[in-house]
Amino acid sequence: MKKIISLACAFLLALTFVGTLAGCNYKKDYTYKPINRGTLREPEVEFKTAAEDPEQNAKFREKYPTLKKYEQPVKVTVGAIQYQLESDVKSGTTPMNQSFNKIARDVLNIEIEYTVVSVSTGYDQKLNLAISANQMPDMFYTTQPEMFTMLRDTKMLADLTDSLYMLNDNLLDNYLTYMPELLEACMEDSKLYALPQQSNKYASAQRLYIRKDWLDIVGMQAPTTIDEMIAVGEAFAKPENKAKIAEKTGVAASKLVPLSMHKDITYAGSYSAEGMFNAHGASVGSYFKGEDGQLYSSNTSPEARAAIETMRTMYEKGILDNEFSNITSADVQSYVSAGQIGMVFGEWWLPKDALGTCVKSYGAKGADWTWVDLPSYKGNESLPIVDTTLISGYNLVSKNCRNPEAVAKLINLFYDIYYNDNAEQMYGSGVLPSNGFYYQFVPVKVWDGMASAAEYHRVQTVFNELYEGGLNSRELLSGGLSEDLTNAQIAEYEAGGGRLYKISASEKGFYCLNRQVVEKINSEPALKEAFDTMRNREKILHFAQGYPYFVAYKQGISIDKMTTAEREGWGIYHEMIDENGSYAYVVDLSEGKKKAKYDEFYGVALSAMTDKGGYLADQTGIYYARIITGTSGMSAFDEFISVYNRNGGDVILKQVNEWYAAEHASEN
Amino acid sequence: MENIKFNKQHLKIAPSRRAFLIINTSLLVLFAFVCLVPFLNLLATSLSSNDAVNAGAVGFLPVGITGTAYKILMSKTEFFRAFGYSVLRVVTGTVLSLVVITLGAYPLSKTSSVFRGRGFYVVFFTVTMFFSGGLVPTYIIITRLHLNNTIFALILPTAMNAWNMVLLINFFRQVPKELEEAAKIEGAGHYRVLVQIVLPVSLPAIATVVLFTAVQHWNAWFDGTIYMQPAKLPLQSYIYNMINEANTLRQNLTSSPEDQALLATLPTKTLESAQIFIAMLPIMLVYPFAQKFFIKGLVLGSVKE
């Protein structure tokens, strides 16, 4: 008996050994297997928007109603992320007690039950666990493309084609006319498995931010070409100029750095090298279409080589921070805040971020920033590089859900509340954040880029109207707009018909628009009308922080002559309100007034990328850093190309091109 | 006099030994200081002004000293709710765990002749020290029993800790048999023997187990994030989420104005530090007092008489 057992053990052991060896030898097939997307099923009645053809639209809506109330109560289970509350939302609001639930019950007869609720950190894990335990909610929103593809491939999702047609005119028209590729990305075998939420792909567009007061000190203009940028950098780096800057701003000359970026060269984002790469026509990890019609990897391209060479020159001349390979994004952020950096690359939100902190702290000594589009390289126009399509998340419905169309109804309801000025008249005061409506808690998500841009333009208009209308006294606005009020004062004020706005629940001051300002606004109908058209959430914050600065700026007061409170509004004003502000660039790109270049690869990572991409990204970072810092010569770039391709770069590229051919098959 | 001199000479430390002591002591002091560094930095950050922290100017000493972070913390209800929930968890969890472990350890401390099948149970419990059912099966059990979002999801799965039980078994074995026999002659049953004889003489072991269990409950964060809804998060899960949320948002600073608005809801670095510091306090305060039990407990059962 014992002999048999030991023989069996030996056999098993041998089997394991052979199996392991075979595994080592296993060559994975990286051929791209295309997904048969098919075509979207046509609606039974032809779709025309109400603006185009009211009659046809009425027929269409009879078949595909947007907000038809269920006759019997319908229960759906959902997942939701419990984010921190923004300052204007009623405190104590949770997904379970938010006012949206009640509105959905009253308007649609939908009973929402929250089965997976988590703060944002643990949400995906919780959802994954619930799915593995066969307790997937009826509908939920996820930002993870991998989760979407996994559920699609395991046939756990419902077909949402009918739900799509039940979306309101704006959304449906957006999807069908402007973003069909978004829908296509969610399809398989002519079935639509998700209602994707688009995101503003232009928001990641890079620009060059420069200290304006430094430029004035060295007597130069903001650079428009890479050569000019190098010249400005050299001027910033000169010891005598550093001494002048130090004397004016009070920051030690030894700490001043002309251009900074963080160590993660292969990682795009704020304060990174991405802007520099973009200026040369490259972007780490992106794929572009070559003249032969095939995609090529930007990492090993001549454009990337040119960018590296520029950075190498800048490093050598002491323009690029010589410590860059040791510092993180957060470090650069703090150096910028501390007034030590002359130039950085980044996205639109930098003014309210570190640049704003810098102006707040050093504005009294003249600290000021300006920004320009990416400087051009050798006469070629430099464009920001962005994704071709950007799906920021997926509204998914379980195939076990009895009422999949409820997802469309909920989206329509959310849209009505969030993007509509008359929401309060339509659905009552429950739509106000102060009564427990919080857009982040709504279990479905959708974003309307057009509406967002329109709103952006509107805040600028309102500011101008208020200013022209007579709300332009610096004295009236002095001391900022926040004022610590006691609860008794607030109650008294609200009893008198005054409208108070909670500005910030965080560190400083708890309430509100300064009393005199509210009185002034309420006293003149034109002002009140203009002011009330600003939607509540967030825009009031823009007003409270940015308006005093706007008034001083409009009156030509220089930054060092402003009051501290006025200077605090610098960031928000030049970011979100100024017609030439940093966000205006994103709006211009979205509206097609400015151009961008596109990364041709998008979507879920391909298998070769998953297997080999990590090592290649590491190698890319190492080689780039070695060349920039002068450890290796420029010729190391050729060595890098061969290392990159040998270790899987060519396998990935082949798969990417197969993917590209499959995705664009219908075009040829 | 001579004697004393002799003694002194006798005690004279060789130079090499002296050198060793000096180097050893300074290294240990240095090491202790290195352990303190993060705490000092945390405390300094929590007491500094926000601008100084954002500018990266804070090291071991606060810059622009202010108590704002702590003042805001005092009004932060979620923090104290989480704190309260953690205290509740520690108290109920420890009591429950102690009851279960004691009831398990007492019979298993008997010999096989008294308790038949003891061997099986010992193996049974020991296996759980090395293998668990895995995350998904555990999750399924918890949700099927409808324990989600209740305190029991946190305290029941860890109530039976085999390692702590082995500790108690070994200690119970050292209790002189004569005590127990005397009690039995007086007519005491097993429960009376356990409660009135064995437990009182095993206080050091009990204290150790209590400390282990309490610290484990106080520091646990993972189960909280899985089973509890945000309103019922224990303190460490709350802090874990707070820091992670801030980090992910700050790193991925994606696109939309909506994300930017979310960013504004995050606590500042100073407030973050203040919360972490307050969360560390209870355990930091407990350790010095419980240390004697702790050391005693660690060597439990290591020496047989």
C-alpha cells in the first residue's frame, strides 16, 4: 500500500515539474481577435429632435417615452459611491437619504435600493466582491473598462438599445450625431451593453505656464517657440537675474529654478514632461498614424528623440531643474507654491492649484503668472495631444434586471435636474443641494459637454453684467465676501428675505456672502436677475472668491496693490471666469476653435500591453532620464529603440495595428 | 576601603567593551529617534499653517503654529462617529473574543484521557491558523447571514483566534492541578472551576490576550471597508479611505470641473495629520501601561517547569 502511495506521489510531482517546464516554454499568441461590434439596431420610428421636426418627434416619443411613470412601483437595486459632500450640500446627506430618491419615486414610481455603497476608495473592490458572490446590483456605474469588458464577455449585461432611444433629445442627439464611436466602443454583436459617460478629452491638454513678473524683470516676452523658451530659460538662469528676482520676491536666489518637472517622465499629468513631449509632437505611450498608414509608437519616434534632446540641452544649461529625477509631482507643486519656479507645463487647473497659492503668498511682492499654448518646434505648429475618445465611465444594467429601461428614465431625470435652470419649478425644492440633492450620489452618470461649455460662457457674462450694473465698488466688496456669521444672525437674515450662501465648509470662515453685497444685489432688479441666473452649485463659490479680484483687476489695480482677499481670487478668476483664462483653452478646443493632435489608440489595454507594457514603460523612463541628465550620450536613444522593440515593443505594435485595422475596417 | 577599591577594579570595563557600549547605545538611540521621526513630522504638520505645509516647509517643528486643524477636527462629526464605532468594536469584539477563546482553551488544556477527541480539535483549530476560506466565500457567508453593515460582520469572523487560544491553553496547563482537584472535592463543576479558579490565576495571560485582541480590533481596516457602509466605518477604515481618496484624486487630477470641485471637499494636509495623530493616541497611551503584561505574555509557556 505504502509503495503505491509513494509511487503516486512521485508521479504527481513529476507531472507538476513537467507542467511547469511546459509553462515556461509556452508561447502566447498575441494576435488581436477583433470584436464583432455589428451595427446599432435602428429605432422602430425614425428619430428627429423636437427642434428639427416636432411631429416626427412626437411619434418617436410615443414609442420611446423619456419620463413615463411606471403604473406599479418598480424596485431597482443600485451601487453608489459616497463621496465627501461639497460645501453647498445639506450636511448629513447620503446616497440612501438624498432627495433624488424621493423625486424618482414621485415622478417615475421607481424605488431605488442601495445594495453596494462605499466611499470611493473601496467601491470597485466591493462591487467586485458583490459580483463574485452573485449579488450584482440591477444597475451601477463604473469607471473601470476592465470591469465592463469582463461583464460583457461573461454575458452578465442587458442590451440597452431601447434604453438608448428613451434618452432625451439632447442626449440621444449627442450620442448619435456627435459621439457614435462612444456607442460603438460599448457594442458587441449589434447589442449595446452600456450607456457610456463621455468625458472632456481636451481637459488634459497641456500648456506652458510662466512667471510674468520674472519675464518683466529680465525684460522678455512669453516664448512662442522652443528656441525662445530656451532663451527665456537662460535669462532666468543667469546669476545676476536670479539676484534681481530674489531681491524683488524675497525668495533665496539659490532656490530659484527656471523650469521644473517631476521624475516620472513616462507619466503624463500636471508638472510633467508631457507638455515638452507634445511640443515636439510626441507623447509617451501614445500611437500615431505614420505616412504609410500604419500606427507607430511615439516612445521610439524621432519626435520623442527631439524632445529628449531639447531637455538634455536645457538640463545642461541649468534651465531644467537639476534635481528633477528626485522629485515628485507634489514636490514641484510645493516649489511652485513657494515661488521658486519660473516655468512649468500643465493642464487648465493649475491657476487655482499651485499658481494660485504662489500668487496668494507672493502677490504682494508682485508674483504673477501668464500662460501660452505649447511653444512650436522648428516651425511646426505644436499641438496638445489628447485621447481620440474618452469614456470616463459606463452605466451598466444587469441582464437579470426586470426593468432595464429604468436606467434611461433615471438618466433623463438626473439631466433635467442638473442641466436645467427650471428644475425647481419642475420637481420642487428637492433639486437644491441645500435640500439634499448631490449630483455625485445619483446612481447614474451622464455629462453634457455642450451644456457645460454654455455655462462656462454664462459666468463670464454674468460677471460683466454685474459690473456694468453697478456692483463695482472695491469698498463694498472689501474684506472679501466671507463673513463669520452666527446661526442667530443667519436666521435673522433669512427671515428678512436675504439669500445667504454657504461658501466653504472647510478650514476658513463658515458663511456667507457679505451682507452688504446681498443687499446691494437684492436692491436692484437687474443685478438680482443677472445673479440668479448663475446656477447654485459652485458658481456662487466662483462669485464669492473671484468677484472682488475681478473688480480690482477690471479697475487696473496691479497685483501687488490689491488687498489679500482680492488676491485670493486670482486663481479662480483666471481659471474659470476670465475670457482668456486657462479653462477657456479647453472650451476653445471642445468647440473646435483650436486644434489638437490625437492618440490613435484608445480603449481597454491589449493583452500584449498588459504582459509587456510595464517593463517597457520602466525601460523608457530609465533611458530617457539617462540621456537627459547626460549619463548617456544621445546615441543611447538608438540602443533604447532596439531594447524596446526586442523586449516586446514590436509585439505590442503589431497587436495595436491589428486592433486599428479591425476598428477602422468599416471605413475602408 | 581596600575592599571597595578591589571591587572597583574588578568592575572596570575593558576599553573594547566600553567602545561597544557607546556605539551600541548611540545606534539604539538613533534607531529610536528614527522611529519617532514620522510621529514628529505628523504632529508638526497638524500644528502648522496650511500654506507652510503646501510649500513643503514643515519638518520636525511646526511652521506658523496654529490650532485650526484641531479646532475643525472637533466639529467633524464623522471622525468622532468613526472613533466611537471603533471603541464599540474594540469593547464588544474583545469581550466576545475572550469568552469564545476561554471556553475553547479550557477543555483543550486537559489531557486526552480526560477530553476524548482533543487531538482532533487541536488540529482543527490549528488548521485555521494557516488556512482561511478566502475572501469571496467569507463575503458570501457574511452577506447570506445578513451581517453586512452590522457590528457582527467585524467581530464575529475574528472572535475565535487560534493563536491566542494556544497561548491560553499553555497557560492553563501551568495552573497547578491541585487547585482544581481541591475545588472539585468541594463539589465545583467545570464552569465554576474555570471562572473561580483558573481565570483568576491566569490574569497575566488574559491581559495579554485582551491587549492583542484590542489592538487588532483597533488597527483593523480592511473588513470595515468591505462590509460596512460609509456611515458605520470604524476609525482605521475611515482614515484609510480618507488618505487614499485624497491621494488618488490628487494624482489622477483628471479633467472635469466636477473633479476639481470634489478636490475642494478634501481635508487639508494639516487636518489629515491631525486625524491620524488623534487616531494613534489611544493605542500609544495603552501600551506603556500594558507593557508589563505584554512582555510576560510573550514568554508564556516558553519555559516548562
